[in-house]
Amino acid sequence: CRCRPRPSRPCSTFTTAVNVINVTDRAGEYRMQHNALGKVCRTPMLLIALVSSAASTAPVLLGTAGNFAILTKTGISTVPSSSIHGNIGVSPIAATAMTGFSLIKDTATGQFSMSTQVTGQAFGPTYAQPTPMKLTTAVGDLMLAYTDAAGRAVSSSANLNIGAGSVTGESFGTGVYKWDTSVNFNTEIFINGTSTDIFIFQMSGNLVVAAGAEITLIDAGDGTGGPIPANIVWQVAGHISVGAGAHLEGILLVKTHAAFFTGSSLNGRILSQTAVTLDQAVIVAPPSPSPEIGGSGSGVTVAKSDSAGIIVGVVVGLGGGLLIIGFFAFRYYKYRLGLKAATKL
């Protein structure tokens, strides 16, 4: 397949009394290269930029919205039989806005319902506490995630308006992409990278996927298994239309509605600010970031996601950055003492 080169931002260079440190930011991947002796830096505090740069790039965090395969504000409908692997929920609209599922409410707790079409639970704001409170939080997290994704800076000017929105046959490497139009593809597109690469696709219009079209994930060859749906985000300011038999990968953050036609499928989540309609569709959610919304005793165990790893990585990264700052501050201090001693002599 054709692979689009990874976009990159210009390198930032910091000079110190010991080394010149080049920080290369490639859509969330950072590495440091220690080169030959450089000039004396005016102040070691410039090295703080090194830590800030590394800490500023992160995946789009879903918060508790990540506990749902489908979460909407105005309803979910299905033409049976769909198959949803994960929880579904609506808020602030009532639980009756989940139609076509033949829901059976849990009589023991009253906090959720079940359906033969849902491997998980169904939640609505009219159920017993703490469900309404948790749904309010989840919808708030949905909105925050949408805003976050929409506000990410494009990785490169080459990632703007690719194909004027017609992206059939395109191959995308890690990075942030943006279109000032709708986006569509008729057959196949490729997402190429590693399991830790982040892909964010922003569009001002709609996402329209033709019948039978699909997304193919390609392993970049590092042995990690290739891109994962949890790291692929589609921020859509319009609506999403997925044609019959089509297949998508990733997290769908959609401002209006999402429609999945007969036999279409998604590995990911649908987080919609209006409604979702399904017609014999298959939705498979990746692991959730926290325990099930229903609390203990709801009967479903939701696996942990990479959230803990992300937190550990940030802490380790910040710790390493502080060590670097301390090291060069110490060297700078010794350098200044040397200058003072030389002056006295």
C-alpha cells in the first residue's frame, strides 16, 4: 500500500554548557539526541521547554465516556438484530429513547437494563442512582473529548485537506489531519503505524463511508501489532453515515448523528451529541478506562485500558525531565563557580 510519510514539526534546539539537545516531535513521539559540545546557555531554565514539549502531546482522553460502546444525548435505535459489545447509554433524554433493543430492566438494583443485542448494559437517566449522576459525568466527558480533539494542532501543512476530502486509497501515518470539508471514501483507506501511535482526523463537515468500504490497519513493523482503535479518533462536526457492509476503526466523536446501515461495523466507540441509528450493525468497543458504570454487582467486568500506562509514562517522563534539568543546572552552577574562581585569580 501507499504510505504517507510521517508528518513532523520543526526541531527545537537547546544549547548548554555540556551538550546540544535536539528534541524531535513526530506526532507524539519524542527522542533526545546528545551531540557535540555547544555554547553556554544563558539560563538552564530553558530546559523546562523540553519537559513541556514532551508532556503536551497525549491521546484524546475520553474519561468516563470511555465506559460506553455507544453514548448519545438524544437516543439510540436499532433494527434487529444488531450486536453491541460494550455498554450503551443515553442522557439527558430518558431511557425510553433506546428503541429496538427489547430492554429488560434489572429488578435487583434498577440501575440498568439488559438486551440480547448488547453484551454489556444499557443505562438511562431515569434509572436508579448512581446511574443518572454517572451519565451526566460521562456526557460531560464526551463534550470535553470532542473539544479536545477539535482543538488539536495539525501536525503538518501536508495534512490539511488531503484529496479535498475524497480520500479513497489514501494511507495515513501517525499525526493530526484536518479537512475544512466533508470526508468520504468509496473503497479502502489505510492507517499505518504502531500500537502507541495517535491518529486524529478532524473535519468541518460529514464523514461519509460508501457501502462496502473499509479501513485497514497496517503494522509499521515494530512488532507491536499495528494501530489500535482506541488511538484513532474521528472528530466530525457534521454527521456520520456508514454504508451497508462498510467497516470503520476508531473512536467516533460526532457533533450530530451517526447512522450505521445494514451489516456495517465498527471497532471502536460512537460518542454522539445527538442520536445513533443502527441497522443490524456490529459495534465492538475497545477496553474501558474504568470499572462498569453500574457499580459492583452489575455482572459485567470491564477490562482496564492503557490509562494507567499513560499516567505512569507521564510521571516517568516528567521525572526524567526534572533529572535532566537538575543535571544541567548543576553543571551550569559549577561553570559559574569556575568563572568566579578564574576572576579572583
